[in-house]
Amino acid sequence: MESYLLDWANLLLRWTHVITAIAWIGASFYFVFLDNSLTKPTSPDLVEKGVDGELWAVHGGGFYHPQKYLVAPKSMPEGLHWFYWESYATWLSGFGLFTVLYLFNAGTFMVDKQVHDWTPGAAVGTALGFLVAFWLVYDTICRTFGRKKNGDAIVGGIIFVFVVFAAWLACQLYAGRAAFLLVGAMLATSMSANVFFWIIPGQRKVVAQLKAGQPVDPIYGWRAKQRSVHNTYFTLPVLFAMLSNHYGWLYSGENNWVVLVLMMLTGALIRQSFVARHKAMVHGKRVPWEYAGFGVAALMGLIVYLVPKPEIEAPTIASAAPVGAPANSAAAVGATAQNVSFEQVKGVVAQRCSMCHSAAMASKGISFDSPDSIKRHAQQMYQQAVVLKLMPLNNATQITPDERNLIKRWYEEGAPTN
């Protein structure tokens, strides 16, 4: 019953998280586009009102005329709409999902004793520390260097170095799947914290000054714009980190932190390409596609780097048996280059899979306690253990590449049980 209820919590939190994230990212992308697409108004009445930029647009059969005021309008308008619940709801649902999936099951999903041998409690505490520490360091960097000469470039460079360090450290401490997700959660936490601590409070102070008839201090708008721009560059790296847990071949390699950094860099460069495109088009200049080019080049290099090594057929795979493997291990059975026997596959399943998928403990409702059940779940076994390399989780049972290859050949031969 506990597992069943956790599955429902997982589903509902994930559904909520995706919906609110779409709303937040959509609004964020739209306003970044709007800021970089506005033109100076020529109408005297708009200039008199203090409008600094305008845009005509058509959507859904209607025409829209958004306008942006320099610092703030002269008087407080009625019915002012605030954009912040999308951010808060996204973070709260995301943290709830992270708690249900990872923090409550840290020993299974976060701790890989081959990477770092520590207790689930220590892993949870450190993960929460990642979220808080990154925000504090990032916020200090922004406040210290943001208003200096070339402040944006300085801040961007330091933050990039810090993200690289955080990615490397996470991958030294956590199972690859958890490390990738944690780095994404770290950036997402800072995105929402930007809204909570800087963007919305600054806007509230501007509104308060307007209502009091006081001059509006432009520093609040500058700070909000700075953090909003940072958020747009964090968005695609965060989305990659959140999606990566479905692709075990991304995070299961030796230098998985390099894969994480390059994929996040690719996302940031492609996002920069779109931001630069908006600016170029409004000024009638050439679109600088070089940013996207660099991002795609990094992606292509990563694709080549991650190409699976050629499989070498050998008369037997006994030499690949792990130290201390029992006699019935498939690695010790002697799988030939000919047809794979069901007994060989059964040996792998018994040693590597039955810990979680047996009649006594049928995780996710899947058990391999009979030839029929193994045959019935052959496709799932192939997908999870061979293609995605997600199972066994964190490779807790030490399945070998040869054993994965044995399952692959068996499945491709039609998954025979006789």
C-alpha cells in the first residue's frame, strides 16, 4: 500500500510540476522575447506617457499592442497582474517530487557505494546543502560583481566555473542519475529564489513608491532584469538535467560530469542564440547564429564521444566474470557466439535482477520467478537493462557489459525459453 500511494504521489506531483513549469517557462520566454523585440515609440502620446518600447503582434485572431514603460508608469494602474505563482508552484511541486522519489529513497536512488560509500542520511543532508549553498554563492557573486565594469561577463564566467565544480562534485558523491538531477535542482532553486528574493520584492517596492508619489528608484528594475536574464539561461540546462534520468547511457559513464556540463552548456548557448536573434531582428542586423553553431558543435562532439564501443564476440565470456561470481552466473556459464540459451539468461536474472523482481518482492509489479514471467517481460528487460542501462538501479548488483550483451542477443533471437 505504501508503494502504491507513493506511485500516486509521484504521478500527481510530476503532472503538476510539468504543467506549472510550462506556464513559468512560457511566460519567462515570452517576456525575454518582448524585452528584446520592443521598438522606440514614435507616437507623441506614448512618449508623453513615458512608454520606452512597444510591439505590435497578432495571435489567435486578435491584435496586441504591449508597451513597456521606462522605469515605471507615472501613476499606479488598476488591475496589475503579477507573475510569480508559476515560479513558486513549479519549485514546490518539483521539490515535492524530489522528496518522494529521491530523499525518501536515498539508499536506493542516491547512494551508489561504488561512487561514494556513505549513509542515506548523509546523502540527503548534503543534497539539501547543495541547494542552499549554490544559491548563497550565486547570490553573492551577483551582488559583488554585477554592477562592476563588464559585470555581466564577470558574473557569467564565475557562475559557469562554479557550476562546473558543482557538477563534478555531485558526480563524485552521488549515483549518476541523482547527480544530474541534483545539479538541475540546484539551478532551478536559484531560479525560483531569484523570483522570491529579488524580482518580486523589487517590483513591490516600485509599486509602493508609485502609490506614495515618490520617485521610483531604477535599481530595483535593474536587479530584477539581471536575475530574470540569468533565469532564461538556466532554463534549458535545467530541463536537460530533469530529462536525463530517462537515459542511463548519459550518466553511467566514467566522466559523466563532463557530459552534464557540455549538455548544459549546449542548452545555454542555444538559448543565447535565440536571445541574440530577437535583438538582431528588431535592429535589422544579421542574426548571430554562431552561438547555436557552437552549441551544436559541442553536442556533435558529445555524440561522437558517447558512441558505444564495438562489441567483440568471444568464444566465452568467462574471463569477464566479476571476482567471487557464483558458478551459475551467466559470466561463468560460457555464453558462446552462437545462440544464447535460456539457462544463461536465467542465471543473469537470478543473480542481477531477482533481488528486486522476485515472487517475494515484485518491484513495480514485475517478478522473474518463472520462465513465462521472464519471457513476458523480455522487452522491458531489454529496454531497461540494455538500451537505457537504467537497471539494475545504480548497478547495485554489478551486472557486467557482457551480461547486458547476453540479454541483448537473447532478446534479438526472439527471447526463447526452451
